Amino acid sequence: MDRQHDGSDVPVSTPTPRGRDEIRTAALDAAERLLRANPPDSVSMRAIAEEANITYSLLNRHLGTKQAIVDAMLARFEDRWRVRAAGADLAGALGMMMGDDPDAGTFLRLLAWSILSGDADLSTYRRHSAMHELLPLVDEAGGEASGEGPDAETVVAAGMAMIYGWRFFNPFITRMLDLEGADVERLHTEMGRILRERATG
Amino acid sequence: MDRQHDGSDVPVSTPTPRGRDEIRTAALDAAERLLRANPPDSVSMRAIAEEANITYSLLNRHLGTKQAIVDAMLARFEDRWRVRAAGADLAGALGMMMGDDPDAGTFLRLLAWSILSGDADLSTYRRHSAMHELLPLVDEAGGEASGEGPDAETVVAAGMAMIYGWRFFNPFITRMLDLEGADVERLHTEMGRILRERATG
């Protein structure tokens, strides 16, 4: 970025966050910037503290371990999606989740990292989950269908499994099936259609 | 395990593997035992060498890095599935993959670990992939359906995405949807049905 020359050579420094909320937000923003671009294992607590312009001990006191930071980030992602899903219909909500939201890639990498470590406390962000917003939409969409289809929970569980599986494992799946040259956009459209058809019975 | 007392206190030792193939097999078997039970990050090259009853330098010379060992394990899992899928029909092959094969959990944890590290060389085991066995089965099953459905590659890609996503992320998905008390067996049956219905148009 250009910095306007004002006659001084003092670099413009990031303001130091102060107080519980400011420190917490600065730390989570810093972690998000670093983890969006780098493998989870390569991002240290010290790097997060430095990026947030706070000391390591302040980071540790206010947020705890790296797993606790990741848990807080996952909850924050879910909060954003819940707000956005709240106003959408089923097609819109599924489209949003199948789409190329860059948050989704980071979210799934962090979720996978947590599952592999075995240390995640999943119960902490259950109440944040955007998945709950989908249940009434599925119920509503399938309202006029016969009663013999799967219930809303099963449809949402299967749909989330497909979305998560595709978004996280697709570098592998496309390679194995020689789909690299294929139109990924079309593949997304087809999968969205499979989910919508299923959801509406 | 009980060991029969034979009057000596010398412990029964694992035979030392000799020669390229024996060393390679012993190392992969040892890695599989350790990685089946422990998070990938916690299993060191030294632990694998010790479990295989070979030296660290022998392990390193014959198999290379930990990522190379993981790549070789993934190819070996695929080889086993390819052999088993070859004789099955579509329902059998999908059932096998949705079922509780303990290899599948280990396979997906290692695949996730590779994706997170960003170092996996996916091209090395493309030729091992069992996914290819599914393509003709899907084509065959959908043979009499109208031509407007998705092609076999899309159905298999969507199906593998759902299977992988469910098997790897289900501790999270079931928690978020309060499905812990639900009949997971029934959920598997329902998902298998969704995949089969889809595959057969």
C-alpha cells in the first residue's frame, strides 16, 4: 500500500488493543488472517500475538490455548452464517453453503485440525451452529411431500456431510476421478440440485 | 496377552525384517498399527521405526519422510478396497464404504492430515483409487434412466463427498444437530438409500 509521505520516518503502527473485548477481537482477527493463509500447524501462538500487536502472555491470559482460539474462531464463523441464513429460503441457504465463501475453506480446515487433535470441545459452539436454521426450512419445503421420506434432521445431516466432504476433500476426489479438467461450477450446481431435490422429497 | 511360561525370562522378540520388501511391509504395518490408535501428529518416525523393529536410518532410507509413509499407506488402503469393490454390485460397494470398516476412519484421518499439511502428492496414488470401480457400476445402474440426470462422475463425486464428509465430520455434525441420541445405524441406512436412489436416477 502507498503511504503518504508526511515528512516523518516514523512507521504507522497498529494501535495496541486495550481491554478484554478489544484484545479478544484483535486476537481472533489476527488468528483469522494467519489461518486463512497458512496450515494450522504452522501458525504459532507467538505469531498470533505478534500479528495482534499484543504480548504472548496477554494472548494466553485472555484466550488460553491455540485450541481455545480455534474453538472461538469456529463459533464466530457459525455466528456469521447463522445471521445470514436466518433471512434465506432453503435454496438460498444451501447455495450460500455450496458457494465459494472463503470463510468455509478456513472453517473446515480448522474443524478438521480440531477433529484430528481430538482436543476440541464441540459442546461449546453447539449453540452457535447455523445448521439449526436449516431444519425448519427443510420441514417447510417437504411439507406437502408424503410422510415416508427421511426426517429433516437426516436430510440436513446428509446435506451437511456432502457439503463438508466436498469442500474439504475435493482436491482429492477430483484428482482420483480425473475431474480436474471438469467444470467445477457445473459440479457444484449438480450437487446443489441433488440436495434440493432430496430436501423437498 | 498371556505368554506361556517356558522357564526363561528372555522376552519373545519380533523378528528383524530384512531386505527391501520385508522392511517396507514391516514399516507400513507398524505405521498402520500406531496411526489407527493415535492422532497423526503424535506418531513420530522414531516410534514407527521402533514398532517395526528397524533403525530410524533404515526406515528413512527405505520409505523417506512421514508424508511418504502416509502416501504409501493411503495407496495400500485403496488397493484393498479396489480388490473388494471389484466383485461387488453398486449396493454392495456403497454399503461397504458406508459401513463400519475401521480402515476407513484411519484412511480419512490420514487423508485430512495430508490435505492440511499441503504436502501430499496426490498423483502418486491416483492409479490405486477404488473410486474408478464405481463408475461402470453407476453407469450400469442408471442405464435405463432418462439421459437428463447427472453423469456417472458427478454421481460418484457427490457420493464420495457425502461418505467422506459423514465419516470424517460426523462427530461434529451429530453434535450440532443434537443427533447423538439418534440411531446412527438408521442414519447410515437413510444416507445409503439417498445415494442409491440418486445413482439409479
